[in-house]
Amino acid sequence: MMKIIGLTGGVASGKSTVAKFFQRVGVKVINADNIYKELSKPGKILYNKIISEFSGDIVGKDYAIDWQVLGAIVFNDENKRKRLNEITHPEIKRAIGMMIDKYRNALEPFVVIEVPLLFESGYDSICDQTIVVMVEPDIQIRRLMNRNNIDKTTALKMINSQMSLAEKRKLSTYVIDNSADLSKTETQFYQILNKIKG
């Protein structure tokens, strides 16, 4: 039986770094954000649904959705963020389910699903084990400000829109602390990989 491993963490905590470690050792990774962006391209299933809800103001010059504009709307309004999730999550879940079936049919021993809102959206219910990538709060804020070129207030709004890392830690099977240098993160990754392979 193929195992499903859920990988999550806070924004700018280092989920993608750990996902790359999995890919490097040949493990298939399904990235929910990438699926979301793919399904939201012009002509794809979520494109018109999102624009109908949030108006043409979120469309950029190339007709693609301007994620910064949309982000500014939903991170400043709890109801709009919930509405966006209601529109997008069912289609993303359906696509993830199809990819899981594909890898199961290909007899993969296990697959990783990388989902920012793993617990908030109930994805943990399909996972055999879960991993949360942690980072110290001050480091998380600084990384997010640098990565997205935003101020501290905006960064805190983005961080606070998700379940706290402390709460995710309680719910997870394994924890990776990504606050220090990359070699320490990698060491923790291999320890967990050996347990998963068990």
C-alpha cells in the first residue's frame, strides 16, 4: 500500500526546501500551490470562477490573474479569503486525488503532498503521516518580508491568516526545525525519511 505523507508549515517556513529534498531522493511530490496556479491560468477551470467573484481588477496585462492584487484583497478580508478557498479547494482536491491515484497505480511506495493549509483544509484526513516545517517567528517574518518585498504589517497578516505553527506542530507526526542552517534541516529530513521508509 502506498503511503501518503502530508508536508506543511507556515508561509516562508521552508516547506519547498524540504519538498526539494524529497524530490532529490526520487520521491514524488504533489504541490498544491502549483496545481492551484495551473488551474487558475486563462482557459483553465478556476480562472473564470475567481474573476467572477473578485472582478476584472485582479487581471493583469497578460490576462493572467495578478496574484499580488488578489492576495492584497483576501489577506485584508476574512470573508473574501474564505470565499476564495470555497471556490478553489474542491478543484484542487480533485486534481490532487487524480495524481495520487496515478502514483498508486504506478506502484510508488509513498508520495508527498505539499499543502500550506493541510490541517485547515482537511487534507490530513487522507495522509498516513504528516510533517510540519517550523521556523522561529522573527526569522519567518524576516524571510517573508525579504521574499515578497513587503512590510512587516503585511507579512504578519499573511502569517496570521494560517493556523499557527505551534498548533500545526501538535497535529503533526514529525517536525523539522528550519531556523538554523540548511545542513541541520537536511539532517532532520534524512532522520524522518528513514522512519517513513521504516
